[in-house]
Amino acid sequence: MAGVIDIPDELIETQSRYNGAAGRAFVAALPGRAAEFLERWGLRRDGEAFHGVCALVLPVVRVADGRRAALKLQPVDEETVGEPVALRAWGEAGAGAVGLLDHDAATGTLLLEGLDGHRSLRGMADEREAVRILAGLLVRLSSVPAPAGGGLRGLGDIAAQMLEAVPGAVAVLADEEERRLLADCAAAVREVAGEPGDRLLHWDLHYGNVLAGRAGEEGRWVAIDPKPLVGDPGFELLPALVTRFDAAAVRWRFDLLTEALGADRARARAWTLGRLLQNGLWAVSGGARRLEPEQAETARQLLGRGRRS
């Protein structure tokens, strides 16, 4: 069984760094788990594996009908447990997310429709077209209300936790202007925290998480790898602003996204600043004493301050 898959060194390192002993145990179990589900679901390997920070994805073919699919092996945690719930809801609505073919709740293993893992929006040369495609997917995904009883995390709880952590994080930052930035992001969140929204959010829709369909599906782009959350669509915009970062593009990207969503600009701005606040808090909790430059500049742009000279 150990020879079924080769586990990428990067996945081993990230699992150990972020999940410690549990991550190492997950990695050690991967060969056996892959063999188990290849047999259980009647699959055969069909190409090289892909991986992200936490999951290993094996392109496969279903032996029974020849359908191409993807076997996603991942740990069960607060980010992954809601993935099948969201994928089913989006699938029923035809909302543009990857199709869910099977799921094992005990291990978090998913069988997903096959896509072109070598083509994502990251490789699209036309930046405006990439943003338009991503905006279209955001519209479709966020049009779906969160399923009742789905057990998904809520933006209201997350906002409250962030606001509670702000004073300590501000005190840690070394740069006075960045301390003001983080405080201003928090002030924006306080204005909207009482109405966190009820839409089903992807929470990680950057260009790398939008893949092309298979051969014969020209022009089809599909959202993958959600971290499901219930909340306001404005909390979804930041990945499109900072992926392939260009300070001069922040405002027109924000305008395009909010116009496509039909979103209230002030609310969308506040929740986007909330996402920047979240990233800043994560950075500080990881030991940083400065904000990441691209994150800080995006906050300045949204606050109308632009790049410092």
C-alpha cells in the first residue's frame, strides 16, 4: 500500500507545521487511505497528483463508466467539514462549483468531478477577463442561501472574535501607521458586524481556485476548494484584489466586483476591510510585527489613502 502514492514534500511540511502530530498522522495514513478509496469507489489512477496546503488530489477514472473524477484526500477539521454541505447546495442550484460525486464523512474524503488541473485563472493573460470570470462565479455562488442546519461557521461569530483580538494585535505591530490601519479596519467591521449576512460563501475564491472544465467544455470555469462560511458576499472580494497584486488595479477590481454583485459599496468595503483585518490578525498571531505590504496597501486603497510616498 505504501507504493500507491508519492506524498509531496511540501504537503508533508505544511501538515507538520500547521497541524503538528495530527498532520503527521494524516500524512502517514495517506497511502492506505488512497488505496482504500480507490478500491471502495471503483477508481483507477489517471495522472499525476495535485496538492495544496492541506489536501492531496488524485486524478482518477471510475472503472464502471469511464468518467474522469478527482479523489480529494484531506483531514477533517473546521475548514473541511462543511465542504460537502456547500458543494451539495451549490450543485443543486447549478451555481458554478465543482460537482460532488461521493463523500465519506468519517475521513473527509471527497470524489469530485474531473476538471483541468493544469488550467486556472492564474494563467489567464487578460487580467480584466480573469476578474470578470471570477466576479461571475461570485455572483452565482453567493446567490445561494446557506442551507439550514448545515453546521457551517458564521461571519457574525468570526467578526466578534476578530474585534476582541484587535487591541492586543495593534499593540504588537511595530509601525504606527500600520497600527492605525488595523484599527481603522476594525472600526469598519464594527459598523456592519450586526448584519453579517446569510449567503453561502466560498471564502477562498482566488484565481488558483478557479479551474477550467475538461476538453469539450470550452469557456467553463469552476470554483474549487471552498472553505464554507455563512455571511455577506462583501467578505469574498479580497482574494481577487490581492492575487496577482497591482496597487493600481485595486480600485477598478473592487468596482467591477461590487457592480457585478449589485452590492452596496459601503458594506462591501467594510467587509473587505474585515477580511484584511482577519489576515492581519493571523499574521500577528504567527509572530509578525508588520503587516504584509500588499495587504497594507490594499487597506490604504480602500480607505482612500493610496500608496505612501
